[in-house]
Amino acid sequence: MANIAFLGLGNMGGPMAANLVKAGHWVAGYDLVESQKRAAAETGVSVMGSAREAVSGADIVVTMLPAGRHVLAAWDDFLPAAKKGALIVDSSTIDVDSSKRAHEAGQAAGMLTLDAPVSGGVGGATAGTLTFMCGGSADAFARAKPALEAMGKRIVHCGGAGAGQAAKICNNMILGATMIATCEGFALAEKLGLSAQALFDVASTSSGQSWSLTSYCPVPGPVPTSPANRDWKPGFAASLMLKDLKLAQEAAASAGVAIPLGAQAAQLYALFVSGGHGGDDFSGVINFLRGAQPP
Ligand code: NAD
């Protein structure tokens, strides 16, 4: 069992650190917010007074923070206090450029580094069923895998530094765009007098099929577990989808790639979120699209 430091004990990091404790690891945790520290202590995490204190002696350090700037600042702060040769894993969802800079900083300090963003949300973090998308060397991946298995079900090595973040934002851009297309299909069907169930029965077994339709159907009825059946409570909040779509935009601009549908999806989610719906499930965008004026 490893000696692990966990920095960022929020909605995701709190339950992830708790699962590491359950698996028998010794976990030293740190967060900036008192209430998060108290909640983590109740799950068996040994809460420390600073990030530097938490990482000293750790074989593995995991960061689970809001955005790239938080990750770069945190790594900059704790790296001098970490053991040489320790493995530093960032599981936050951040921009690919910042992720690569974090890898460089970690390696310059003599550490092994891995980006390992997740999908599965708070439910998956609590149940220990997250998917980890990993970027880094084969050595870093092999060392991280046993600890990641305590928090997730699918651990995928996607390639070198930043490849995990690239996989995450490309996947979520596809998800955002297919959700909007699916919502538009149901909104159009309603106006054409076609029932939601009839459209579902056809599209779910035809070429319109996608995860957005068959697992997260944006209208109540056809898929009983989808958020539409509970007034579009998340699930996966629209504000988080918007964050990921903006990261895809940044990555595309930096790589010089055109993603017109991804850009349109980002604009539509920005309007939905600015209308006060950031906390709704992202499939709730159907309610916004139903109200949109035809051109
Ligand atoms: P959160 O805001 O609940 O938690 C982030 C925590 O980091 C906060 O408790 C904050 O106090 C802490 N923090 C900030 N700076 C810190 C520092 N320097 N040192 C220590 N702690 C610090 O966010 P979350 O929902 O747990 O998400 C974390 C990351 O996971 C984000 O990048 C998010 O995009 C990603 N993610 C979230 C979900 C989800 O469903 N919530 C799903 C997949 C990925």
C-alpha cells in the first residue's frame, strides 16, 4: 500500500481520496477550504496544514483542482517539498497546454508525471467507477495504475504528456455536439407531430443512435434513468459541459484546427448557462432550444 498525498478535496477529490483510504492506502490530504478538510477527515484522510506538508514523504501525489492555473500554481508550490522520484498525477480537467507545462515542471524537479482526467462525475467518484484517461510515460502509467484502480473501473493509457486531457476534451466535445443534435431532433419531432417514443424507437436502433440518445435521452419517458425524468437535475451540469467545450476551443485554436460544430455547441451552452441554467443537467439545453426563435 502506498503513501499518497491528495490535494483538492472537493466534490470529486473528497470521494476519490476516501476510496484510496478504503483500499488501504495512507492518504495525506489538503484543501484550501475548512469544510472540505473536515469532511475528508471524517472519511479517514489525514488532513495536513499545507500542500508541502502533505506531499513530504508521499510516493504518489494526486491533484484534483478546478483549472490549469490552479494546477500550475499548486505544483510550483509543492514540487520542491516532494520526494525525488515521486509520481505526480493530475486528475483535474485542464487545458492541454497547461497540462504539458505541468509535466515539464514535474520532470524538471525529478518526478514521474501523469495527466489522468476522469469521466463519471460525482456518482462515479463515490462508487469508485471512474474512467481515467492517462497521458505520460509507460513507467508513470504502470506506477499509477494500482492506485487509480482504487478509484476507477477503466484505466486507459492514451499516449504521452497531455494525451489524457486531449482524450477527455475531444470526447466531451463529441458529447456536447451530439446532445444538441439529439435535442434538436426531439424538438423538431414535437412540431411535426411525431411522439418522442416513436423517434426514440427509430433513432436508437438506426443511424441517429448515440450515447446522448440511448443513455441520456433529453426528454422524459424513453430512458427512465435519464435526467429529463427528474426535471433535468444533474447528472452532468451544463456549466461543466461549457467548461469542457471552452477547453476544446482553446486546444483547437492552439493546434490551428477548425471545429465549427464544437464552436457552435460552446456558444449555445454559453447562452443556456448565462440564462441561469448552469446547474441544470446539460441535456436540459432542450428547453432552451425549444424556446429559440427560428432564423
Ligand atoms: P470542486 O470545486 O468541488 O473542488 C476543487 C477543490 O480544489 C476545492 O475544494 C478547492 O478549495 C480546492 N483547491 C483549489 N485550489 C487549491 C490548492 N491550491 N490546494 C488545495 N486545494 C485547492 O471541483 P470538482 O467538481 O471536485 O472538480 C475538480 C476537477 O474535476 C475539475 O477540474 C473538474 O472539471 C473535474 N471534473 C469534475 C466532474 C464533476 O462532475 N464535478 C467530473 C469530471 C471532472
